[in-house]
Amino acid sequence: MNCNCHSLDHINGILDHQDVYLDFEESDEKLTWCSGCGNYGIQKAVFRALTLENIPVKDAFFCYDIGCSGNESDKHGGNTIHGLHGRVLPLAAGAVLADHRKKVIATAGDGATFSEGINHLVHTIRNDYPVVFVLHNNENYALTTGQASSLTREGQKMNASPDGVFAAPMNACHFALSLNATFVARSFSGDVKHMTAILQQALRHNGFAFVEIMQVCPTYNKTTSQEWFLERIKYLEEQTEYDKMNIDEARKVSQDLEENITMGVLYDNPVGNFIERLPQRRDKQTTLVEEVAPHDVTKLLATFR
Amino acid sequence: MNCNCHSLDHINGILDHQDVYLDFEESDEKLTWCSGCGNYGIQKAVFRALTLENIPVKDAFFCYDIGCSGNESDKHGGNTIHGLHGRVLPLAAGAVLADHRKKVIATAGDGATFSEGINHLVHTIRNDYPVVFVLHNNENYALTTGQASSLTREGQKMNASPDGVFAAPMNACHFALSLNATFVARSFSGDVKHMTAILQQALRHNGFAFVEIMQVCPTYNKTTSQEWFLERIKYLEEQTEYDKMNIDEARKVSQDLEENITMGVLYDNPVGNFIERLPQRRDKQTTLVEEVAPHDVTKLLATFR
Amino acid sequence: MNRTSIKIAGSSGSGLVITGQMMMHALKQKGYYMNSDREYPSLIKGGYANYQVDFSVVPIHSLSEKVDLVLAVDRIGLMNSLDALKSGGIIVHDDDRHDRIPGLDAKAKAKNITMIHIPARKIAHDNGGNELMTNMVTLGLTWRILGLPYEVIAAEIEKKFKNKPKLLEIDLKCLAAGYAAEEIEHLPEIKLEHPQSVPETILVEGNTAVCLGAIHGGARAYFAYPMSPSSSILSYMAATAHQTGITVKQAEDEITVAQMTLGAMHMGTRAFCATSGGGYDLMTETVSLAAMIETPFVVVNCQRPGPATGLPTWTCQGDLDMVIGSAHGEFPRIVIGLSDPTSCFELMQHAFNLAETLQTVVIVLTEKVVCETKRTVPIFEQNTIPIKRGLVTDKDELENLEPKDRFRINESGVSKRWLPGTSPAYYFANSDEHREDGTLTEAAEEVVPIYDKRMRKAQTILQALPEPQIFGTEKDADISFVGWGSTKNVMLDVIAAAKEKGISVNYLHYDFVWPLKVEAAKQFFAENEKVCLLEGNYLGQFGTIVENGTGEKFLKKFLKYDGRQFFFEEVLRFVDAINSP
Amino acid sequence: MNRTSIKIAGSSGSGLVITGQMMMHALKQKGYYMNSDREYPSLIKGGYANYQVDFSVVPIHSLSEKVDLVLAVDRIGLMNSLDALKSGGIIVHDDDRHDRIPGLDAKAKAKNITMIHIPARKIAHDNGGNELMTNMVTLGLTWRILGLPYEVIAAEIEKKFKNKPKLLEIDLKCLAAGYAAEEIEHLPEIKLEHPQSVPETILVEGNTAVCLGAIHGGARAYFAYPMSPSSSILSYMAATAHQTGITVKQAEDEITVAQMTLGAMHMGTRAFCATSGGGYDLMTETVSLAAMIETPFVVVNCQRPGPATGLPTWTCQGDLDMVIGSAHGEFPRIVIGLSDPTSCFELMQHAFNLAETLQTVVIVLTEKVVCETKRTVPIFEQNTIPIKRGLVTDKDELENLEPKDRFRINESGVSKRWLPGTSPAYYFANSDEHREDGTLTEAAEEVVPIYDKRMRKAQTILQALPEPQIFGTEKDADISFVGWGSTKNVMLDVIAAAKEKGISVNYLHYDFVWPLKVEAAKQFFAENEKVCLLEGNYLGQFGTIVENGTGEKFLKKFLKYDGRQFFFEEVLRFVDAINSP
Ligand SMILES: Cc1ncc(C[n+]2csc(CCOP(=O)(O)OP(=O)(O)O)c2C)c(N)n1
Ligand SMILES: Cc1ncc(C[n+]2csc(CCOP(=O)(O)OP(=O)(O)O)c2C)c(N)n1
Ligand code: SF4
Ligand code: SF4
Ligand SMILES: [Mg+2]
Ligand SMILES: [Mg+2]
């Protein structure tokens, strides 16, 4: 159990690296998420985790999707791309393949991830690109004013679903596990410490780290509120027996989204990320960025003479 | 066990409805799949199943993807769209929503289904649109000359993967089952009778029927050949105990793609298809096609006065 | 033309829209014609937003640049109000500490602005109300300043909250307190003209009118993925689905949306979809397919400024070149531009008729300012545009069709179309190049004639399209304009206003933007001396099409691409500048 | 210019390409210049296909409409051979029952065709060979008819099969038997000119040259989804990855491909991707994003006829309007057209330099006939086009950058660019409209200057682009042409051939197709009387751009859209027709 979510190390760690932390936080513009929005906490946890992992601004690279989750992406320190709706994963994958020395953090909503971009999710998992993915799961399309996503619960009445959603919701972590993701974790926007601890582990994972944050959206999702979650959350860290490398167990504990919602690192089983498995790159020490230079093609040309 | 694959009913049925069958087969142009290609058998089975289910040409509608599977789509009887690569499922869904009296049969390759169009697969399954989907799984991109698909086996050397594929292949049926598809079946291109029987059941399914045909492609897939399959195929129909409504069992039997490859209807558990669950359509007797007419909007206008 | 403009200003999510719309409904009962707009950031809450209502005793179509009164609901609203006001205007607000906003009072004075402070928050609280009800107080006060009778606005509030009697009671108290305007010295007054009668109008926004046009025109399926400013089409279609019985599906992405629409159209229903530029990009491959298989296709592109995410909640006319040029391969298509709710209602019906009879892709372009603007328009006339489908329906004919009738090579480029299953003759809708019956061909001598046929359709389309319309003097105007889409709205008001000044202005408006009816433009250039372009983008995209088509050059181009609509006064100034250089 | 054309014809998948390429390699050893093309259906096996090789003692760039000799490998090949031949041509075949093909002999006679039958199948069998080895027999015979020395072709075969000694032995026997041509009476002869020396050339296809150009130019990542005719780029990049160390990824779809390319470019490597029209449609939203965040982006669009699936294995120049018009929103971009392997090699390097230094999208258009055609060209010269990146790399400068330097508003529209992490100054690459440092803005007064800045880049681009090139006489030509892409190839041969006839032809070729360097075209029109267009599409897309840009009209437009390239003779006939009407 290397979770420090119930200790003070966390805050001490931040205090030790105040400068790093402030580099991320720094902004004189006001954040404009709704009050009570879970995104505030998630953002804080991401910066804390980076700080605690001693990853300074210059070594982090942030890729944001379009949605409430991506709003405010221009109000913190760090190099970013705020890209297109649904496309953050391949963007982040391209970035990290080019410069694997950067920690690439990709952020997207449930709409982006499980509708517009689910093709990317499937294949990012399969390819195990070394990206930390933070899913802001507020169970709706918030920025477009509250339509249902694939993760909205059955029966919910939403904008454009006045009769209530009638397909069963997908389960984010379970889906990732069904594709044999190498790191799958879940946390809650209301618990900054837990999120921080989880994200730290995600940052250390060698491969694609899938982190679902169950995020409250008081404006459009009245049902699964802060209180609703607090009543249902179970921390895996409190369970001493749990084997993070057992995917079947992970699948089992991930399943319940109604009664006992399991939080923690559900699965962590690195196999060597995409770049390490790519035959022509295996032995390279440099990044693709560093390698841009005229490449002699004389030998290749010789085959056409 | 309502499979008739080892009886003579099958052929007698076809003989009884020769005219229907010939309407589908009719064409004076030569089919141009490679010799030994599994697509010949699949096409035959589709026509036989339609014939045996007494669905004449005018009541069937065929949607084809781009790939070898879709080639030859203009050499048989029936109304068709031969659409775009990867997009056959939403096309078919749109068609059946408009005219649910037609039996809509969608056909695509593994490349189309698990790469370009996997977003559609996920959501077609979730929405349970009443479409029969015939997956021609030849484990490669054949029409573009043999690149790897997501279903190509690990280690296979393919066009553009000279070192061999290094991601584990997806399992088509298992993936469909992980999304709680309501009908999942598997058959083999070398067994027309079995395919016919399976497709008949698919045609009777109320909802989305996912039918994986493991298809030989002697040109680009030398590994999983006719012989290879014949040595490994196990028919579910020979197993009297099997409960088609138990998804956990289905997931279990679907898993093995190496030693004992299970063929048959793995899962069949209709819940009422999309159209039936759509509140505003539940009580309608007509199709959307029949309803095209000026619609009086006086009442709607009144709300703006 | 006497017009009054009121702006309700504050932070996004603080009840601006509801307040504005209650005011509009009350004004409507009095018989005013109105136009409105909502400006807001791409955020759910916070950030400056406003809701503007312009009204008059005669129909108006545009918005004023500056308003007569700002109802500032909070400090953000107050801080933005001075710039929004005409000199001599009025601010109604509830900011106790407004004198601490640096320079505010001085600036107000310099601009001769009257600032009316009312302790609305306190009043609301005293009456048992909450934060949002302060808007009732200021609304009451505003109504008083307008010199309009209390009962009218009170009746609106009663209608709105009739199901919430408790709330209603408090609301009415707040409203009344505001209207009473006690303790306010020197209450200013805005003198209004009063309508002679209450015209038969509806107050409706463009996107709703798009829906109504489609519904009336027989559309039976709608597919969409949410995207500003198209999302309200989805909301309305879904909200009315029980009444209309229409299949409405929010799908997983725009590719799906386009494919479902095409599949449904192919089977023979009327289906459509809507999106904005980025979503349209994703649909283009399907557009190309529709063109190849000659299946009718209707898509609405609700424009907002790009590239990329751009300004998602603002307006522009920037996607014209894109919808004309995008989607691979060569094929004809039709582009229609919407301008006001009436045009939305009617042109959607034409869109379906053209798509079906000409078996073509029809792209309907609209603009955020058309989509989301509520305005008063005459009640839509129904049954004026008969449904035309161009289908073979005659029994005998159906019996005798051959497969190759479907894509038969002919002069018009439009072959027979029948619905799958209605004739013994089946056909292949083949995305591969094909023969007349849809069977694949790669033979040069077969490819050319079918390619020619598809391209010949462009001529048939051009003939089928209605001519553009001239507003204002028929010819020999002092100043002339050409445009499309929302440009029409401001031009209508400018023509009237210029006339009052003795300047004759006319305007050539294209509802059917592409392919260009070029003769009308040529004639317009021939018959008018000073022809200018008014267009909401950087490049003057339509202007270039007109110039290239006619060989003429615009005297001047007034282009705007800051996300805002053309305001009445700025165009009038442009006219003045041309008129007396 | 003496040229010889040979076509190997038969059903797809029957060894045509291998046979053709062995012949080409042998001809290359003799010092001939060559050009070739492969026509095949979108099927894996079956259907008529052919491989044509034209060769000469001087460089040639086009193909002949009709050939001198057809090597028919099977009945399908034989049945298609008459139409392919010049009158007086030769057919080499092995069809015992050719006399049963209705009308074949009569038609052959009428066209004065010599039919040479050789029992190749039998010979192959007698020597222990299989079906495919019959091609060795006919190849040997063909080589004999060409009067070329046996050793040269035998050496090629030896090289090819040196790792399969058993096969080689049989192959050589077959070849020898064919060459011996026993029992063939009246062996015809094709008299060839013989090269004086063996020039230093490579035999390479366009797509390979694209790869080599990119590799040489420092590209370190390639992303793709298979699609004809771009797939061979992926194959080559993957096949050479061990040598180059380049990250090559076949991704799940074209959207992914575009996004990965953009992400990689943004971090500072050189990455590119390729596709065809339908795949490009899917990339357009990403193109719009690249433009908004001003990240360089290089994409190769390998054109084939559309719309939709169209003619996937055939050629055209039909996507020009599309790549200029597609992707929502307004922004400048560069379009480059490839023509021959040398241009592929060089222009790919320019594409990267332009994309990076101007922070823009560069779309490289190529055509199936450029992609897949093997031809002899001089060995590519390396290190002639230095890598230019336009990055801030100076340590001090990097230390002192501010975030708003990234999108700073300036005259050129090109602000400073530095790689993420190389400077303490970070920046936001924001798809929302933004200020100079990338922070979001919706304020009109901030939107306009940054929009202007991005659009001003169009001027900087135009100045940076090289001028188009004139081939043939500088001015006052009898007949003139304008074109782009593969048009150049046929024009080079036509200019030479026309000159021999005493007709002076010149040709204005645009490598950099968009934005249009308009002055050069104006001057060309001014200095030449009869300017025509030669373009591989229906609309004459580039022609319209030139006409609109210059205000001039082409005398005639020769447009072709049947999936075939422009053949040498048809263009020459066009020249004749114009010259002596
Ligand atoms: C191609 C495209 N389609 C649609 C949109 C509109 N859009 C913006 S955000 C969003 C959904 C947001 O939902 P989610 O991803 O869950 O993020 P949230 O706002 O809930 O954080 C949509 C549909 C878009 N920007 N681009
Ligand atoms: C948008 C788009 N991308 C790529 C292609 C090229 N393409 C045609 S078929 C095909 C793959 C075929 O593989 P699969 O779907 O497995 O069908 P198969 O040929 O194996 O039957 C591809 C990539 C295309 N037609 N359209
Ligand atoms: S709408 Fe929901 S997700 Fe968006 S800012 Fe508000 S609370 Fe947060
Ligand atoms: S390549 Fe494979 S799938 Fe395609 S026709 Fe040949 S055998 Fe069949
Ligand atoms: Mg969400
Ligand atoms: Mg396949």
C-alpha cells in the first residue's frame, strides 16, 4: 500500500516543493468553473501529484480535450495543447512518441472519451502509449449544457433526453480493463488527497495510465452529488489483501457503480510501453525531437540503382 | 438446439424456395475473390439463410463496407449500399430506423470494424439497433494488400509490420460480449451449413445480431488457414448443456482463439430493440418512410404566440 | 424608425436570459416587434454575458450597437454597461459600492448617463426572495421607466410561474416594488411609441424555426451530436418528439450522425442532421458518399468562428468556402443560407424538396446569430410549399423499372429514383464508380458518361434554384449591397433608415448561395453604380464568388469577423461614408 | 525522340508487375531511360490489369497511348491486347485457342498486328516449372524480339532469384527457351536505338521518393492508415524503419493519424502522414486545429478519382479544390503538387521547411500515377536543401522569451516558435481563439488583431514560395500550357516532340499550387498567345484558380477524368489541332 492519502506526507511534500507547485498554479485569472464543480479539486490534485513526483513545469506537457474539463487549461503554468473534442488521446500519444522525456498528461470528459473518441481510447489502451490520462467523469456533456453521455445513468432525464436515458451506462474502468489496460485507477473529485496519491502512481506507471475521476457537476448532474458519492465510496487502500496485478479481481471490484464504489488503483501491471516495444526504437537513447537532422539516404538509394 | 447444420432440412429448404434463392444469386458477372477465399462461402450462407427465413429480395437491404468483404456486392440480387470504409454500422442503423420492416444486413471486415469503425461497433451494440451484422474476420486488411488489423495475431509479419505485430489481438466476440451485446455468434467460412444456421438465428433476433465469421484469406493470411481452423473448431451445438442466456459462460467460451475455437450462438438474450424502447415510437405502427407528409405544426406554433 | 434597445448585463448564468425573455413576452403582448441577441462566453457560469432586446412599433430585423438602457444585474454587468450605452442612456443597478469602481461615475457623467440605483437585493430579501429575484425588482423598475402598464408585465410573470404559487407571490412583490420605484428621485423616462394594435406574430428563434420547417416538411428523423450553436435544434426536436413522433437520436459522433441520416434518407424517409464547422469536417466523407450514390442529404451547419474551437458561442459566416470545397471528389451540391426565422421555416422545406428532387446534397448554412436569436415574425404560413420528392410511385412504372433506370445517363443528370423494395427492380448504391445500374466499372468509356451525368446535374440545379431577391429600390440606388444569410436582417433596417435620410439603398440577397445565380448579380452590378459587399468573414468568401462569377468588382467590402453580428448603426455609418465621402 | 512501349497484360495477380520490373531492370543495365505504369482493378486477384514500360535512349517522362508489343500472359490479357497496340504492333502470347476468340484474328489482321504464339506453358512444364514461369518464356521471347543480348536479362533473373537456386535454374531454362524462339517462323523484330553509355540513374517510384525526401529531410515519425494509393509509403517507411530508426505507426484511423502527427510536430520532431481523399476528409478537423495553434503540419494526399470510393486504383488531380476549401474556419495554407520522383524527393524537404518556418499547414498533393509509377531519374542529390526550422534555439533568447512571444502580433504573421520545455516561457496552444500568449479571449478588440495576424501569414507565404517554372520556349510559343502535378511529365515529352515537328510549345508548371503566384501566370498569358489548360479533373480546378487570379481565360481546356493519365500522343494531337485548326 503505497498510498499516502491519509498521512501528512502529502502536504509536507507540497510545502517542500512550493516553487514547483506554484509554477503550476500561477495565474492571475480567475477560474470560471461553477462553484462546487469537481474540476477545481482535480486540477489541484494533478498539480500536487506532479509536484510530489518532482516533475517541474518544463518537463510536463498537458493535452486537454474540449469540455468543461479543458476549460481553464490556459490558467495554469505549463505547456499545453487545448485541442479538439474527443481527440486528446492520439494528440497526447503523438506528443509522447516525439518526446518521451516529457510527462504527458491528457485530460478529457466522459463525453469526449466514450462517445466522440472511444475509438482512440480502445487503441490507446491497446498500444500502451506512455500517457497519464485523467478522465473527468461527470456523467454528462456539461459544456454543451447537460446532454447525456454514455456514462449517464439509466433513467436520468437530460437535455435532449427528456424521457430519461434508456441505455445502460458504460463503466469506464471496466471497459478499460476489458481491453487489458496496464494501469486502471479510480478516484473522486471530492478527495484531493486520494486523487493526488492515485495520480502519483499513474505518473510512475510505465505505459498508459487510465485514471477515472468521478467528478461532481452540481449544475447538470444533481443525482450523483458530492453526498451521494461520499456515502458509497470504498477505498481499496483500506483493503490489505488486494492484488493490483490480478485483472480478474480488478474487473470484479470495478463493476459496482451503485452501492459500493471502489476507489484506488484497481490494476497496475506494466508490460513495457509502446516505445520500448517498437523494434526500431528499442535501443535508441535520443528522442525523435533531438534526432531531426539531415539523414543520409545513400544506402537506401543504392537499392534503386 | 435449433441448429440444423447437420441435417438435410437445410438443402431441402433451399430447394423449396429456389426462386427466392436465385433472386439473390442471380448475376452473370463472375465473382473475383481469390480462389479459396472464404467470402464465397459467406455470401452463399447469407443467401441461404435469407431464403430459409423466407425473406425475399425486396424485403432485404444490404449495407456493405469497403474491403474484400464488400467487393462483389454488386453481383447479386437485392438493394444495397456499398458505403465507406468503417462506416457500415451507422449506415445500416439509419436505414433500419427509417424502415424497420426491412431486414437490414450489414457486412464488414475486421479492419473496418475494429479500427476505423470501432466507435460505431461500441455504440451500435449499446443501442441495440435491429441489424444483422456479418463480420468477415480474415484477420487482416486484405483489400489494401495485407496489413495487420487489430485482430491479427501477435507475431504475424504483415505488410507494414515487417517485424511482426506486437500488440495482442482483440477477440471480436469477447469484445461484443463485454458490451453486453444481445446476440453474439461465431462461425467459420469453411462451413456453409453452420453459417447458414447461425445466420438464420441472427435474422430472427430482435435487436443487434453480432455474427463473427472466421474467414480464411489464403492470399494474405497463411497462418490461420482452412486446415488450421478445421483442427480447432468446436461446435457449441454439440454441447447439450450450453445456456445461451448466460453471458458469463458466453464470455468464457468465446475467449480461446488458439486451441479450441468455439463456434455457435454464444449468447442470445433479446431485450427489445432500440425502436421498441424509443418512447415516441413505441406505439407507432408505421415506418418513418411511410410517414413522410406535411405535418401540421399549429399546436407547436401556438407556444410561441 | 423609432427603436429602443435594452440590455440585461451580468455574469453568465445569473438569470439574464429569463429576465430578457419575460420582458420580451410582455412587450409582445403590447404589440411591439422585437429582435434580440444573447452574448455569452463558452463557460457554464461566470464571465460577462448579456441579453439585448430591441423593439419598435414597426418590424425590426437588426440590433443596435448601443442601447438606451442597461439593466445591470451584478458588478460584471455594471462594469460593462457604460460601453454598451448610447450617450444619454440609463443604467439600472443594485451595486451599493458602485462609487468605488474606479472612474465609473466620471465616465457616466461624461457620457451623460443616468445611473439609477435600487436596493434590489434588499427588497428581494425583505420580501422573502432569493438572489435571482433581484432581477424582478430591476425588471419592474425598467418597465416603469419605459412607461408601460404594470399589469402587462405582471401577467407575464403570472403565466411563467403559475405552477409555483409561492415563488410567484414573492416575484410579484419584487416586481411591484421595483415598479413603485419609491425613494428614487428623478426617475428618468423613456418615451415609447405605442403600437396601434397587437399584430399576429410569434416570438421564435432561428433554430426552433429550422425544426418547425423540417417537421412541417415531413422530416421523420433527426440525428445529432451536441455542438454549439446547433444544440438547441437537438433539444427542441427531442422535447417535441412525443408530439411529432419523430425519431430523434443523439448519436456517438458526427460521422455516425451523417451516416445514420444518409441511411435513413436512402430508405425513403426525410431525415436531417445539424452540427457546426468542426462537426461538419467529420461529415464530409459521408457527404462525398451521398453525392456518389445520389442519395438526397440535408445537413444544417450552424456557423461559429473558427478555425478549430474558435469562438464557440459567437457568430460568423465563415464556413461558406468550406462547405463548397470540402468532401473529396467532384460533384455538385446546393448551399442555402438562412437569415431569419421565416426563412428558416421555409428554406428547410425547400432544402428537402431540392435534395430529393435533384438527388443531391443540400447544405443549409445558418449562423449563431440566426440560430439563437428570438425575434417576432408573422405566424408561419403552412402548406405553402408542397412536398416534392421526385420519386417513382406509379404502380405500373414501378413494375416496369429496370435497375439501370436508377442512374440512367440523361440530359438533366437526374435519373429516376424509387425506394428500395417498391419495385422488383433493385439497384446498387455503389460508392465505387459504377454503371447505370450501380454495378462497378473501371472502364474509361463507362466512367466518363456517368461522371458527366453527375456533373451535368449542376446545370439542372442552377435552373431549379429561385432567383435572388432585391430589397429596397429595384435599381439605380445610391448605394447597393450584396450578401447572404444574416446580412439580410441588418440590410432591411438600413434600407428603411437610409430612405428616411433620403439615401436610396438596395440589397441583393441570396437565399440560395451556391451554385451562384450569376445573371442576377451581373444585372445588379449593371443597374447600380456603387455595389458593396457586406459579409461576416475575413475573406469576403461570397464576395469572391460573386466577383469571380460576374467579373465585376465590389466598390467596397465591409467585412466583420470578430464574432459579432453587423449592428444597425455601423452599417448605416458605412452607407453615410460611401454616400458622402 | 524514338520511344518503345511494351505492355504486359493479363489478369490481376498473375505476375505482371514482377515480369515488367525484371524487364525494366534489364533495360536499365543497358542504359535506357524508362517510365512505366501499372493499371489494375481494386481487387486482389482477377480482372484485367497491365504493366506498361516505355523506354528510350533519352529521358522520357510520359507514357504512350498505344504500345509496340503486348506480352499477353493469359486470355484476359490477349483479349485486351488489340486495343492497346499501335497498328503494326506485335502480340506475344500462349493461347492455344486464340483462334476461337471471335474476331480476334480478323481484327489483328486489319490492324496489321503480328501475333506470335509460343507454347510457354508447355515449355515451362517441360522444364519443371509452374504456371508463373510461363512469363519467363514470353519474356525471353520478347527480349529476343527487341534484339537485346540474352546475358543482360539473364543476369537480372539471376540477381532476382539468387537465393532460390532451384527456381533460378528453371527460370533460366524457360527464359532461354523463349529467347531461342525455336519453331517460330517469321520472328518479327523491333529495331531499337542503343544508348551510348549507361547513365547514373535510379529506378524509383514516386511514393518511395516521397519517403526518401522525408527521411533525408529529417522526418522522424510517420503515421498512416492504409489507403490506396498511399499505402506504399507506409510499406516503405515500415520496411526501412530498422535502417532509419524512424517511428512508423499504422494507427487505427485517419483522425488518429492526423492527431498523432500534429502532437509529434508540436513537440518538435518532424512527422508526417499520408492518405487519399476520403481519409483526408477525416483529417480536416485536425488541419483546422493545426492552423489555429500555428503548429506546422505536413500531410500527403495521394489522389485517386472520387467522390466516395470512386476509382481507388486509378489516377486524377481532383482534390485540389477540396484541400484548399476544406477544414472549417479561415486560415492560410500551402498546397504543393508532386510530379516525378525528383520532385517528390525535393518538394517533401521544402514541405517541411515551409511548414516549420511559416508555422503552417502544408498539403502535398500527389497522384496515383505519380505514386506508383517507376521511372528512371538522376540519382537524387542530397544536402541541397538545408533544413530550416524557424525555431528559437539561442540560449539567451530562450531564457528571455515571454509567453506572448509565441503568438505575438506582427507584420509577417509568423511569430517566434520554440519547443515546449526549451524555455522557461511556456505557452498555450489553444484551439479556442486566444491572445498572444495563447490564453482564451472572446473580446472583439482582441480577436481581430490575432485573426488578422494569422491571415496576414498568407502574404508571407506567397512571398516565400518559389516562382513557377517555364518549360520549353521562354515566350511567344505557338501553343502554351499551364498545369501542375503530373501534367509536367507529359508536357516535357510533348514539348520535345512538338519541337521536332517545328511547333514551339511551352508550359508553365506550378510546383507550389496554392496560394497562386499570380504574376508569373499573368506574364505567361501576356507573353504567349494561345494558352491552354491541361488538368486531370472535370472542373479544371487549377485552371479556374488561374483564371480568377489573372482575369485571363484559357483558349482551351484539355481535361481528363477517366482515371487515366494524359498520354503522350493525345496531348500531341491536341497541340496539332490547336496549331492547325
Ligand atoms: C467535433 C465536435 N463535436 C462537438 C463539439 C461540442 N462539444 C464541446 S464539449 C462537448 C461535450 C462535453 O462533454 P464531456 O466531454 O463529458 O466534457 P465536460 O464538459 O462534461 O467536462 C461537446 C459535445 C465539439 N467541440 N467538437
Ligand atoms: C477512410 C478510408 N480509409 C482507408 C481506406 C482504404 N481501405 C479500403 S479497404 C481497407 C481495409 C480492409 O480491411 P478489412 O476491413 O478487414 O476488409 P477485408 O479487405 O480484409 O475484407 C482499407 C484500409 C478507405 N477506403 N477509406
Ligand atoms: S457545468 Fe458542471 S462540469 Fe461544467 S463547470 Fe459547471 S459544475 Fe463543472
Ligand atoms: S485477398 Fe483474401 S479476403 Fe481478399 S479476396 Fe483474396 S483471399 Fe479473399
Ligand atoms: Mg462530462
Ligand atoms: Mg479483413
